[in-house]
Amino acid sequence: MRIAALEDDDAQREAIARLLVSGGHNCQCFHMATPLIAALRRETFDLLVLDWNLPDMSGLDVVAWAHKNLAPCPPILLLTSRSAEADVVAGLNGGADDYVVKPVQSGVLLARVNALLRRSYPDRTTGGVETHGEYRFNLPAEQVTRNGEPVALTAKEFGLALLLFRNVHRALSRGHILEAIWGRNPDLPTRTLDMHISRVRTKLELRPQNGYRLAPVYSYGYRLERLTEDLPEEAAE
């Protein structure tokens, strides 16, 4: 998962980054709220880990900004030394999804992060099969079928398609997609992502007449939208 961590103390910030990376996550760290907010305007993160006391604005103000400006807002964990009951209540009522008081054991913090991610993204599994409408993804085999018919995708196309379906209706930044599928590769041609998006759209027939739209988000990235939702069956009379 892609996590943004906001902590003004250098040693603590580095420790948080090491912990999250050791847990298999990608972590981008910030020492002040202003650069984090700038990054949130152009990038996508799966989780925000925020300190409360910061040089430029409070972590609670960042929580409020995120809920107002990000749709959907990623889950937020407040990691702070403020332990008073009134602070915990204010943090959770202000929009934080979890509240952890420092100092905290590294194993406990990582477990809280992973638990919050599981609750927020229940369809993201590490193995088995995922079904998204008429599309069925076999993760170990990296194979996908549509209405029972196999669709030939390369490994990168499979990963890209799965990422998009796991984030239906959510705009994903180009940086998020590139990092998730290709890793940190500065030599990757800029058109590589666009070509793979086009191939996935064509091979999976992600067109409005089939109930989906895979479209660019100007100056940001891409969004997969499901245009028709399953309607509930009428109650038997």
C-alpha cells in the first residue's frame, strides 16, 4: 500500500518510514503539512499517518482539509504524543480513523496500520480469486476472465487492471500507478502507462456501452468508473 507519513521530528520520521517499508508498504514522508497537502493535490495515497503538533499547521487541520478536498478521503491515523482524553476524542470526532499515542511499540503501530488498511480496503487480498462484476481475477495465475471467457493480458496489464478495479470510482495519480506496477523506475518512458491503459481498455472492453468508463483525469492520472450498478431484486409479492 502507498502511505504518506507526516512527522516533523527527523528521527521519528525515519523510524516510521523504515517500519512501514519493512511491512511491505511504500512510504513517502513529509516534515511539514504544506508539502504534504501539495502532494495530495497531485498524488494518491492509501493511508495518511499524521502527527498533530507541526510547525506550519496542526495535524487535525490536515484531517479536516483531507475530508473536505479528497474524494474519497483515504483512511487517516493520528500518531501523536497528545494522550489526554479530550485530544483523543477531538481527533476521532474530527475525522481520524484511528488514534495512536506515542511512544508506541513498532510492532503495535504496524499492526494498527495493517488493520486499518484491511478495514478500509476489504477487497484487496494477497491470494486467491477476486470478482469485480463480470470480471474474475485469478491472482496466483495472473489470469482474468470476463463472463467466463479468458482474456489474454500480460503481467503488467493484469496488475494494472486489478489496481483499477480495486479502486473503482477513485482517481489514481500517474505516480501511484507507475509505482504500483513498475516500481521506482526513472527511465520508464512517459507514454508507457498510456499505452498500457489503452490496451487494458481495449482487451477488457471497458467502454460505456458495457457499463464502464476508463478515462484520464486532467493533469492527474486515470479513473475507472462503473456506470451501472446492480439493482436490488424486487421483493416477492
